[in-house]
Amino acid sequence: MDLAVFDLDETLICEDSTSLWLRWLVSQGYAQEALLQQEQALMAQYHAGKLSIEEYMRTTLAPLAGKATLTVEGWARRFIHRDILPRVFPAARERIRWHQQRGDKVVIITASGDHLALPIAKRLDVDDALAIGVEIADERYTGRIYGTATYREGKVTRLQAWKAQQAQPFAHTWAYSDSINDLPLLTHADSAWVINPDAQLAQEAQQRGWEVCHWTR
């Protein structure tokens, strides 16, 4: 059995899931509009490879602090139906199906919080999701994160730990991503596929002989 690992944002879907989530929260009156400007400033740091993931998560989780988990689960279901599923690349669905038909295990690995990644993975019918742990206490979100963040080298750390918990080893690991921030993940894999890459990752892919795909909606 092989393992196929897909980044989520700009790889399986054509936008960033957390950015979309914040816009949804604002549209529903659950967050202030000023949060969108804060998040975009942090995303500029992400694209420059300079983001503090702790600061990003602290900022973007602020609207959930104190909210009941059941409330947020309901929000997430509505959000995913409206804003995530229509943005899945058709080629991404085809590639997931290709792996599943081969009998491979398919996992999403993302720097989004697990409050979004886990229900998205369920709706996409994949086996699991590795995401940033969002802390819950007394059935309410605290607004904090825990554990190793699935960001840059942290994705490899978490993936290795996850692999060690599986019943049998994988013969081959495939990785799919759009971002230079996922260079550690892509180099860790046996087969790296680069999806709609940024300029820096496109150059890396050319030098390393990786497969480059241009997926469209």
C-alpha cells in the first residue's frame, strides 16, 4: 500500500481555507471585518516564507475563543458546503480517486486548524487529516493551539509520527503541494507532485525533476 499526502490550500482547493473561513465568519456576523485585514497581512508573510504560525493561529482563532464545539461544528458544516466543496479542483478529485482505486491511503496535511481540516477530509472521503491542533477545554475552544504545528518542517515531523502509528509500513509516499513552504514535505516523499507552483517552487521542481501540474476550476 502507498500513501498519498495532499496539501489542502491552493492544492486541493483553489483558495486558502482559513481565509475563506474568516470571510464566512464575518459574513455571518461572527467576527469583525478588521480581522480580514489582519489575516491578509499575515498571509503576505506566509508567501514570503516568514510567517509565525503561532501568531497566525492566535489571530485567526480569536473568534472561536469561548465558543462551544457543537456550535463551531455546525458553522463548519455550513461553511464547507458553501465555500469549500465548490472550490475543489476537478483534477484533485480525479487524483484522489486514482489513488483510492489503487488501494492507497489518502491523507490531507495542512497548516489549517483541525476544526476545519477534519470535517473537510470527511466530506472529501479521504482517510485522515493532519492539521494544527486547536485546543478545547470543557467542550469549548480556548483560542490556542497545541502540539507540533503542521507547517514547514512540522509537516514532516507530524507525518513521521502518524506513519509510526499505522499497522503496516507504506511502500511509497506521494506528496502534492503548491507552496515553497512545503519543500520539506516534498523532499521527504518518494514522488513529489507540484500543483500550480509559486515561482520559487517551480524553480525547485525544475531542478529536481518533479512533476508539475496546472489544475484549474
